[in-house]
Amino acid sequence: MSRRLIAGLVATLLAAVAAVLVIAYVARADQRAMAEMSPVSVLVVTQPVPEGTPAEALTDHLAVEEVPATAVVPGGVTSLEQVENQLTTTALQPGEQLLASRFAPPEEEDADGEVAVPEGYHQVTVQLPVARVLGGHIAAGDTVGLFVSSDGETHLRLHKVLVTRVQGGVAVVQNEDGSETTQAAADSLMVTVAVPTTDAEIVVNAAEFSGIWLSLEPKDAPEDGTRVVNREDLLP
């Protein structure tokens, strides 16, 4: 075997050994860096999950990932046993950490449906950001004022609208030890209201082409004194 061939083989072997050593060093460095950040195992959504999905059906839609403690979202679920027999209250998207606030017991949702709906009324559902729904502090049976904003103008368009169902709002969950935990609302809520036919058209149009805000309006709240407010009214 020629010296040139032997030298080539030695060089190739040394290069391979060097590559292995570099890879091993980088891997150890990553492990040390992760260890210094106190890694925590979390459940992360890997596939889209529709609203109303039972927790027990999420096994194939989740993966366990290790993230730094500083990246853990408060209220994260580390085991599906924590939300056993509960349903998702909003759609889950790939990449997000699984949160307890995205679940609610089915009996709570069934209870929402027990609100008596006046005969002949339509039930209409709108999806609204949590900031527009009292921060999620709203429940079936409440009556709300429905504000409509469009083209720089805002008006309290409908009074004392009956809420028949809320999905994604603030919820109180009973723990295994008998204590209760208040779960934060989802980023957006699905709110179903019962309204007469003519008002149903207003709700749908406002949801489609304008902005809707809800206020808690008890049945004894006065209805006079409202007006259409525009940008000029904001300045003294």
C-alpha cells in the first residue's frame, strides 16, 4: 500500500473522529445549557383539536416536550388526568402548550343549555375576544347590553339580551382534594344569545361587518340616555 494512500486513509479517519468529537461536545453543551435552565416537561399540541373534544381523545394530538422553566405557561397541563372527563372549550392549535383553562366539565356546558329561551326567539352565537366579554366573567342566564361599533361610531344597539350559553369563560373547577381553582378565560369566547327575529339580523350583521362589545346589563338597568357616539364626541 502506497504512503499516499495510507496518509489519505489516516486523514479521513482523523476527520471522522474529529466530527464525532464535535457532535458529542455540542450535544453535551446543549444538555448542560438545558440543565442550567431547569427543563420542565410539558404537553404540546401537535395537531388541530376542535372545540368540544374530550380530554381522553387528545392522546394522539399531543407530544411531551422539555422546555426551560421560564418558557412554561402558567396553568399548563402535565398529564391528561388533570383534565379527566372534561371538554375543550376552544379550538387548540399546533405548537401551543396544553392549558387547564382550555377545558371545562361537560356538566357545566349542559347547565348552560338549561336557560329558558322565550318562545319564537332565535339563538345566535358570536365569537368575541375576551376583552370584549367582561374578561370572561359572563355566564348563561346573564343579560347583556350589545354595543356595535362601525365606521368610527358606537351605539348601545340592543338592551338586556339573554345569554343562553358561554364557552371559554372563567370557570371554577373543583380539585381532587375538594378545593376549588378559578381558571382564566380563553383568549376568545363563544357567546350564544337569544333574541327576536329582527334583533337576530342585527347581531349577525354586526358580527359579520362591525365590532361587538358586551356589557353586563341587569334587568332593572335604565335604557334611556343612550346615543350614537362618534370621534367628535370623544373630545371636550
